[in-house]
Amino acid sequence: MEITEVRITLKDSPDKKLKSYATVTFDSVFVVRNIKVIEGATGLFIAMPSRKVKHPCPKCFFKNELRSRYCNQCAAALMVDVIPQRVEEPVNSQSEHKDIAHPITQQFREYLQKRVLEEYEQEKNKIKI
């Protein structure tokens, strides 16, 4: 599988960790939008598009965000620990999100990250000129 196009949308605020969004086209037939370029402690990396995990209200079955205390539809009290956590796993914000699309192999993840970060640097340099 080849990456045939990468489009970068830079974010305006330079002091934030989120630097840009990328749209990547594969083999000119498949598109993945909202890949984030983020400034981490060790440099830039990409984060794949994700969605927040939701759980249903036991009374009305409305889907509420994870760790909500009350239902947004009927105001019934919700059980906070609907999704059991492993003892060794700390509860963090990453467990609240689930990837929509992601690379299966480390080799392809590195290829994707390299291409997106190269395009990000080119787009950033266009602004400086």
C-alpha cells in the first residue's frame, strides 16, 4: 500500500501541543482524515483519528460519555465503573478514546508517520518564506 497524497492543515496557535491535522490518501482510492500531528516530550508524532467511548444508560439506553455520573437524557444516576478496568492499568484519558483507523504493523506506522511529518515540515516552511 502506498501513500499517494498527504494534505496538511496547520493550526494557528504555536503554543499548543496540537500542531496540525493531516488527510492521507492511500493508493488513490482510500482517505483517512483527522490524523493529528502533536508535539510530545520527545518530539513530533502522529495520533490516529479516534472517537470517545460511550456507554448506555441502564434506564433509557441513551449513550453517555464514559465516566458520566448522570444520564444526559433522563438524569438517572449512572454506574461510574461500567467498563471494568484491569488492576495494572491506570485510568487515563487514552482509555476514553478508541481509534477509528490505525496501522496494523509497526513498519507501516513508521512509514505513515515519516510521510506525514515530512509534509508537515514542508507546509510549515512554506509559511515562514
